[in-house]
Amino acid sequence: MSAQNTRVLPYGPEAIAEAARLIGEGQIVAVPTETVYGLAADATNGEAVARIYEAKGRPSFNPLIVHVKDIGQARGIGRMEDAAEALARRYWPGPLTLVLPLLDGAPVAALVTAGLPTIALRMPAHPAMRDLLEAVGRPLAAPSANASGAISPTRADHVLSSLSGRIPLILDGGPTEHGLESTIVALTGGAPRLLRPGPIDLGLAPSGSGAIEAPGQLERHYAPARPLRLNALEAQVDEWLIGFGAVPGDSTLSASGDLIEAAAKLFEMLHEAGRQDRPRIAVAPIPDQGIGAAINDRLSRAAAPGR
Ligand code: TXA
Ligand code: MG
């Protein structure tokens, strides 16, 4: 990734218009929410979402929260049953994230959920994020706007010190109100489960051992059910080969060897491979640099025996 000039604009109509323009181009922008600053991208655009992971320098793919402008937009993405409707009506807009079953054909790139059949949704209260959602007209994926391993930013200068040179724009809306990430509740069947405590206390006990922070719990879901061979230069008879660059394959993550494109397509290609008649999957070598490290992390977990 080439270094870029990071501008900081005070929140206002011009800054929102510029942020919406960049997001419409598939770029990523740091925006204040009432919890922490988020790093926002068009959730329908896989390559834009890949740029989030690249900018954060995240060595693996974690599912991201998708921000919606209203309950109607949420209903078009996740399955909102009575409990979800009730929580959304009571706490939205606000610092509550609902993990819901992902609707078939929902307009969200597979990389957003890291291939999971569930999706985290929240309608934010901060006027900057709400204006941006309105201006873009699409749901926005946004994790906290910090480099991987750093703490969540509650002021524009925290974002700048963490991500300067890696993103084009920071909207400065001053310090955030809560300074703590949203409460996350899973409504994916059975009783509601608290996945992350936060500003809204629903009186639920934390489920398991911090659930979402323990990536192992999620990994079980997104490993393909089939054997996966890495660093393959050609397919064996019973294999579906996912290519990259000079290795063509039955499908390809990126014919031109572009790692952003490869990250954006990874989960779709794994799902597609899992639907083929050939019982095994092979994947071409992926360079271990930049976001390639996150791709390789995901692939090596998916290839680990015992799955
Ligand atoms: O307050 C917030 O929630 C902030 C602002 C920007 O909205 N966002 C935020 O995002 O904290 P992030 O990506 O740093 O944290 C999202 C958490 C991760 O721990 C992730 O594992 C979990 O949400 N998550 C996302 N989708 C999930 C899913 N389908 N199932 C379980 N956990 C999920
Ligand atoms: Mg975070």
C-alpha cells in the first residue's frame, strides 16, 4: 500500500460530502460515532472492505459491524424477529449491536462477515455517522479506527497517530460520548447472548469466555467442510483449484495478482469451491505481504486438520 496524505476535516456538510464521495469510490474514511471512531467503507463493496483490513494491518479477518441508517435498512440485511425488533425500537439509534442471521442475498460483501451466516448490525446515534449513512445511501462496515492491536480511538488525533498515511480522510467530530465500544448481543436462535459488554446494560451475563474476542469460537463456523491444500501450483484430479496471479485455477482470487481483490473474493470463492462435485479444494500460493498475511492466516486455519 502506498502512503497517502491523510486529511482531517471538521464535521460539517462539506466534510460529509467529501467523505461520501470517497466512500462512493471504494475508499475508507474515519468517522466519529457515539462510542468510538469507526473506519467506514461501503459494506456492499468487497474491495472497499478489504481496504479496511489493509489499513488496520490486521493479520486476520474478523467479522465487522455494519452500520445502518434505520431499522428498515437493517431488515433488508439481517433477520429481525420479535426480540430484535423490540431491542432495536428501544435502543436505536444507540450503542447496541445486534448479531442476527444474515438474509440470503443481503447486499453485503462476504468479507464483511468473514464468511459467517450471521451479521452484526447497529444504527448509530452520532450525527456525523448518521449524515454519512444518509449521504452514501448504503450500509457502512466500520470497525474501530485503530491499527490492529492498538486501543480504540475516541478522538480524531488518536486516529491520526494510529492510521496517518493509511487512510485519505478523518472526520473530526471531537471526543466521542461513550468512549467505549457498543454492547453486542447475539439473537441467532435461543436466548439472547451478550457477546461484548458495553454502554447499554441489558442485564445479560457475558456468554462464554468473551465470545467474540476469542476468534476460535468463530473459526469453527467459517472453515469449509472440505479438505484444503495450500500453495498448490496445479490441481490434482479430485481438486477444485482456486488460483491467484500466474496460477489460473478453476476460479481465481485475482488473475492480476491483486491482494485487495483476492481478500474481497476469498470467502465467496471458498463457498463456491465447497459446492463443486470435486471433493477437495486447493489454493494457489498467496504472497505473505500486507493483506496477504490475513488471507494466509484464514487459509491456514481453514486447512488445519480436524475440521
Ligand atoms: O461501537 C462500536 O461497536 C464500534 C463503532 C465504530 O461502531 N465498532 C467496533 O467494531 O467496535 P470492531 O470491528 O472493532 O468490533 C466488532 C466486534 C468484533 O469483536 C467482532 O468479532 C464482532 O463485533 N462481530 C462482528 N460480526 C460478528 C458476528 N457475525 N458474530 C459474532 N461477532 C461478531
Ligand atoms: Mg476494535
